[in-house]
Amino acid sequence: MPRKTDRRHRQGDESRHKILATTLEIASERGYEGTTMGLVTERTGLPASSVYWHFKNKDELLAETLEFSYRQWRASSPTWEDVDEAGVDDLRAEVRRRLRAASRALLTSPEFWRLGLMLALERRTKEPAARRRYVEVRGETASAIAHWWASVLPVALRESDETLPDRLARVHLALMDGFFIGRRADERWDVETMVELMADGMAAYVEGAVTSR
């Protein structure tokens, strides 16, 4: 027979997950201002005391919701692990593969990107904890992408321009921002064509940098 404490923990975890999932849904619809503890309580059907037991205020709740959506997105996004010392045979094909996986993650788990962009556009006297966490997460993602670029760039090029991997990582994130907004505004976009254009542009830039040395 399950112990009461185990059952309480399970129920607590279920309530927490329900609160986070509901908050993510509301925040994606209404943004920071439109998300309230009262609305979260109403939509979850949980007592207000339960919501406040898990999260002391809206700022903490949205910060945890951002983290929750980030974990969902990471589960479907490319890992950006470094390639081995042998490198890649076809840089253009490898960049296409990576961007294709990243764009697929935006389509299957868009909530993190949507909420993140909303928070990025927020300007307040006191910065919300959720926005700070988004900036941190974005920085972590950019760092992982930069490490990947450093592992696939020709050694001579990387040594002659040490900032190139970081610049390419920032371009990648900017392209994903634009891809996400464009696809949301017009679902007729051909995803594969857009991925090829973005990947070919980045690969061509690297190839041009190699030949100009």
C-alpha cells in the first residue's frame, strides 16, 4: 500500500506541472502583463492556496514557467555537441542538417521561443526574473552553438579569427528569431526552402572567409 507521503508528493508534482503548463499557455496568449495569479488559479481549477504554495508571486511563477518551456524545447532541439577531430566532409550539408533540426524544434515546441521573445521585448524599471532567466538561457544556447562552429571551422580560419564562432552563433539565433516570427505570420512558408537559404548563406560566408585568407 503506497505511503501517504508518497501520494502527497505525487499529487504535489502533478499540481506543479499543471500550474506551469497552464501558465505557459496563458503567457503565450497574453504576455507578461496579461498573466495573473488569479487567471492561473481559475484555469487550473486549483485552490489559490495551492498555487501560492508552489509559487510565491507572478515573477517567480513566470521564471519557473520559462525554465519549464526551455526544458521542453531542449528535448526536441539539436544538442550542438562538438564534432570529432575528423571534422565534417560537407560543411554546407552539416549546417543544413543542424538548421533543419533547429527549425523543426521551433515548430513542434514553439512555446519557449514565443515566451522568450515576448520577455525580450519587455522593458521595465525592475527587470522580471523570467526575462533575466531567458537572457541567461539564450546566452547558454549561443555558447553551445559557438562551440559547435569552432569544432567544424577549418583550424587556420578559427585561429586567424577567434571571434568568428561567436558571430556565427549570434547570426544563427537571429535567423531562428526571424524564421519563428515569419512562419507564425505566414504558415505558407516552405520550411525546407527557408532552411536551405539560411544554411547556404552561412556556409557561403565561411567558404568566402576561407578563400579570402
